Amino acid sequence: MTAASSSTRDVLLTCPLDCPDACRLKVTLATGADGVERMSKVTGDPGHETTRGFACAKTVHYPARQNHPDRPLYPMKRVDGELVRVSWEQALDEIADNLKGILDRSGPSAVLRYNYAGTMGLREGTHVHSFFRALGACELDETICASAGTEAWSLGYGPRYGVDMADVPHARTIVLWGINSLSTNSHLTPWLTEARRNGAKIWHVDPYRNRTSRFADTHLRLKPGTDTALALGLAREIVAQGWHDAEYLDAATEGFGEFLAAAQPYTLERTAELTGLSVPEIAELARAMGERGPTFIRVGYGMTRHENGGTALRAVSLLPAVTGDWKRRGGGCTLSTSGAFALNRSHLGAAHLVKPSARHVNMNELADALQPEAGIEALFVYNTNPAVVAPDSTRVRSGMARPDLMMVVLEQAMTETARLADYLLPATTFAEHADLYTSYGHHSLGYNPATLPAPGEARPNSWVFAELGRRLGLDTPELYWSMDELMAALLDTDHPYLAGVTPERLKAEGSVPLNLPDEFLPYAHGAGTPSGRVMFTPVPGYVPVQAQLTPEYPLRLITPPAHHFMNSTYGNVEYLNRAEGNEPQVMVHPQDAGAAGVQHGGYATLGSEQGRVRRRVHVTEDVQPGVVVVEGTWWGLSAPDGQSINALTAQTLTDLGGGSTFHNTRVHLRPG
Ligand SMILES: Nc1nc2c(c(=O)[nH]1)N[C@H]1C(S)=C(S)[C@@H](COP(=O)(O)OP(=O)(O)OC[C@H]3O[C@@H](n4cnc5c(=O)[nH]c(N)nc54)[C@H](O)[C@@H]3O)O[C@H]1N2
Ligand SMILES: Nc1nc2c(c(=O)[nH]1)N[C@H]1C(S)=C(S)[C@@H](COP(=O)(O)OP(=O)(O)OC[C@H]3O[C@@H](n4cnc5c(=O)[nH]c(N)nc54)[C@H](O)[C@@H]3O)O[C@H]1N2
Ligand SMILES: [Mo]
């Protein structure tokens, strides 16, 4: 081996993936015998406050996806049913010509972007929407993940602020509610452990037992979709015992009287009946929240993925206002920390160009939007894999295959969406393009320079849309902004949280903490609502899930994230597939397995009102009777029937925010 072939260097880069942790990664680059530098190893930056030197069980395997043999490296075009290599010139010219035709014939509302947070980078993730805003194309309502929670939080509190992770060790009662944080927010764990060393007790509120339940001191295995009842029951008990903070309620909130009146029917007994928990379990949690503060509640999006999920999150997130925990360091609730990133977003993605008359498409309703009568003629997919992750995926896939639809996919991986493209355009990864990253779990901005050469002919999303913009003669300046121009625009604000955060510092330091006050207690004296107070009204009343279980559909299916996957991002990495058991499995309680006549280790068919999938059966008491769980949005290619789990899920929207309802599905289970 020559010296060059074995030379390595380490760089620090922000993880781009859709996860609250937004880690600072230590990435080892190795120069191969061919003289080309490649990513060879990923760990965490020991110097970053929340990354603390470790990368999660998924991202340590990023090099395997970065260097994957199937990674698309050249533009491809569908010819006679097959994807064949073409030049960038040809691909871009043809896409632009087709688009001109569609715009002339049918106008911009026949053009739809479909994107999500495959990269959380503000440039490659969000600013690229400028192209579609310049065209006046459909606005995509980005609802697949967080919109029910965002809307719920905003009704109560305004912008989303959370408890700084470093304050968590001050908490004495911790409730992980509707979140499997050991898998999905794993950099919270060291802070939880520290809190526990300081005497904290940890609860997990979740319908099934997973890593987080095993870590917690107490697992409350409630029935899915009943969180509002539990929150109201806890609030009633806290007040009945005099553990509420009358002073805080009076000074900082509005509507508590109405809220309390609505909570009155939720006695411990009634709450127990509705949630499937016991009276002592509920009473003990109420006592811990009321007497053993500060209480920190980490809410996840899990409880929001039901028809009544927005209300649930609203009810739960208001509990710290009942106990006055917002006044105490380590007390309060975190859904997301994103509100603290008070960037100037007015021209991000040319948002200022969106007209009130623009056609909107809710991304959870992609299956409908791709039906011929909906009039979408061009679909651009980037930063997401909808053939796998969107609800009602069988109809999504058949819509994508429509011969009269031009589907352009920008991808880093040969996903099932990419395989359906008419034009597949190879995208760069976070190590190959520059970008700026916020976080929804901590309080630092991250900047990455373009560090590795793009392999083959891979290009950043922003390059592709600028090239298309030129071909269409678009003169929107934002579409052509450099990274520096974008950073300057985003930081053009005098918000105190961004004081001292400059492009120069971001470039020099890579990770720059926001300028938060030493004691960050964002709702200690009120909230960012129009009234300036924490709002208990409109009262979050408990409404049971409409899609009740029936003899035909006797089981509730929950499809939460898997420990070794990041949504669909690592679905093609063999090692991670193996770590999850090589194929998706359905967890079934012994009682339900017996009733359905299915065997542990055998196959079963799950059927819903939308479709059917075949899965291997795992009989376990980790799930409660009446609930089945399939972890992970596996690629259909890893499943015995080639189907995504979303062949079963519906486009049903949440009560608030038009959100997704992935955990709402009712199913039956049959052998075979
Ligand atoms: N049944 C069920 N379905 C679900 C969920 C569930 O819990 N259950 N979860 C839902 C949730 S919360 C979410 S957020 C969605 C997430 O679903 P997705 O958005 O599909 O998931 P990701 O894995 O974040 O990213 C998808 C793709 O983005 C690509 N990508 C990353 N960076 C770039 C880039 O710079 N350029 C381009 N062009 N592409 C890039 C990756 O290669 C990857 O294939 O899934 C939803 N679907
Ligand atoms: N390892 C890993 N980490 C990830 C991801 C991943 O795919 N894998 N995805 C990332 C993304 S995009 C997101 S949005 C987050 C999501 O991360 P989370 O917020 O943790 O995930 P959720 O799907 O919201 O589900 C969390 C838990 O809610 C539970 N749940 C379901 N229904 C109910 C209910 O009615 N009440 C209550 N109390 N709990 C319920 C589920 O059983 C599950 O254990 O994770 C991010 N991090
Ligand atoms: Mo998500």
C-alpha cells in the first residue's frame, strides 16, 4: 500500500437526517488507492454538548449508504420501461421542455413538488422550493410528521420552545410520553441517566413495551388514542390534591377554569376505564408530577398520529402549566426546540411569492392527488421516499406509474420511488454539499461546507433547480442564491437568540449555540400566543377515535420507527436490515395470535380498509391485547410481499394541523 492509499483525515459535520438530535459527527475520510477520498467511518464529536462523542445505531453505518453500490450516480431517463443513462444536458432540457408544455396547457397548478426532511438542511431541504414558488406551482402542505403537534403546541403556547437538554438533570419526575426516545432521540438518554443519578424517576407512556419502556422505571401501557383522557384525569387529580400552582395559573394562563370543568368527569376510576390503566398507576403519576418536581415531560409525535392526536398533544403539553413547572429549571415540556431558531425566513424558499390563490395539496393525500382527475401532470420528488412512507402507498405507487404523469425524482439512493421515476437525478449527500442546519432537539446551528467530491455526476438539489430555472427563464433571485447569500438573508435579524451568530462564526466553528439566556425558562411568565398567556382554551376535550375496532377489524395497528432505521433512509443497508431481523415483523399478543390462529415465526396477512400485507409473526407480551405493532417503514423490497406497511394506512387526517394518522389503522390478522 502506498502512503496515499492509507491516508485518512477526520472532519466534523452536522448530521442532516430528520431527527431531533442533529448531531455533530466526526467523519473519517479515507483516500483510496485510486486517489479518491471517501467516507469510511462515522462517530460523534466529543466536543458537542449534546452529541457527546457518540453517533446512533443507524448513522454509524452512514458510509455504507454513502458508498452503496446501487447509489444513483448519473441522470437516468425511462425509455421503454427501463431507466437508462442520459447526460445532464439531455435530462434537464427535456424536463424543462415538458414542463413548459404542461405550464402552457394546464397552468402551474398541474405541477407538484413532493418533499420532506430527508435532509434538514435549509438550502437543499427548504430553499429549493424557490423554483416552485417562482412557477406558482402547487403548495405542498408539509403535514406527514409534525403538523398536528405544531398546531396543538401553537394553540397553547405559540412558537415551539422546549427545555434545554442540559437542564433535564434538574428534573425529578420525567415522563416520556408517546416517544420511544431511546431509539428516536437517543442523545437525550445521557441527560436522563444523569437526572436518574440525581434522584429522578422516569415514566414511559406508550401502548407497547420498547427500549424506552425497559429503560424507564414505570411503563404505563395505555390504550392507543386515549392520551387526552389520561391528561385530563391527571389534571383533575393534581387540582383535587392541591398540587396545582394557582399563582402561575392566574398570572400566566387563560381559560383554566373551563379546562378544569371539562376535566371533572375524568375521575381516577373513569380515566382508568378509558385508558386501560389502573387507578393506582394514574394516582402515582399525578402524585409524582405534583409533589416530586420539577417535572419534565418529553412528548413525541406518537400520540399525534391518531385522528384525535392534535388534541391529545395539546392536553398533555398543558400539564406543566397546571403544575407551574415552567418556572423551574428542568421543568416543563419539550415537543420541539425549533422555535428558538428565530432566523429570518421571509425569503427562504421564496416563501414571499406564495399567493393566497395557490392550489394546496396536503402531502398525506398524495394518493388522491395522483389520481388522473386531480390534474397533476408533473411531480418532483426530493428528500423523501413516498412510495414507501406515504399513507395508502399502493395507490401512491399506481398514481406514480400513470403514463401521463412526468415524475422527476432527485435521490441519493435507489429507492422504490426512484425506481418509478421518469427522470432520476443523482443527488449529493451532506458531505458533498454545503448547508446550514437547525435542530428540533437542541439549541445549536450547524454548518457544513462541501467536503467530499461528488461521486459520478451527483449534484445538489439546489443546482438542479437553478439549472431548470435558467432553462425556463425564471428571474426570481432567490432561486440562484449562493450559500453565502442564503446565510446572510437568514441571519439578517436582530432577534436576541441570534446575537453574535454570524456566517463567519458558522464557517469557522461549524456548530454555534444560540444566544439563549443563562436560565432558559421560555414560558415562565406567559407564552407567545396572541394573548401572551398559555391558553387552556379551546379546551382539549376527549373524543374517542372514530375508527372503532369492529369484529371485522378487531386490532389496532401501530407502525412506529425502528431502532436501526431512520425512516426509510437506511432501508437498503444490509447490516441494519439484519439488525432488525432481516424482514419486517408484526408483534402480536399471545391472546390475539391464538384467536387469529397465527404462529410465532410463521406468516400472517394483515388486512385494513386500504389493503393487505404479509408479515412474519412475532408473538410477544410486549404488546397489549388488541394492539399489533410493526416497527419501521421498511422498503417494500425487504418484505415478503414487496409491500410497504403503508399499503394498510389511510389518508385520514388529524383533528388539528391536517396531520398523518399512521398509528390509527384498524386491521385483521389471518394466517398465511
Ligand atoms: N407507517 C408509517 N409511515 C411513516 C411513519 C411512521 O411512523 N409509520 N413516519 C412518517 C414520518 S414521521 C416521516 S418524517 C416520514 C419520513 O419519510 P421519508 O421522508 O421518506 O424519510 P427519510 O428517510 O427522512 O428521507 C427520504 C429520502 O430523502 C433522501 N435524501 C436525503 N438527503 C437528500 C438530499 O440532499 N437530496 C435529495 N434529493 N434526497 C435526499 C434520502 O436518500 C431518502 O431516500 O415517513 C412517514 N411515514
Ligand atoms: N431510530 C429512529 N429514530 C428516528 C426515526 C426513525 O425512523 N428511527 N424517525 C425520526 C422522525 S422523522 C421522527 S418524526 C421521530 C419520531 O419519533 P417518535 O416521536 O418517538 O415516534 P412516533 O412514531 O411518534 O412514536 C413514538 C411512540 O408513540 C407510541 N404511540 C403510538 N400511539 C400512541 C398513543 O396513542 N399514545 C401514546 N402515548 N403513545 C403512542 C408508539 O408506540 C411509539 O413507541 O423520530 C426520529 N428519529
Ligand atoms: Mo418524522
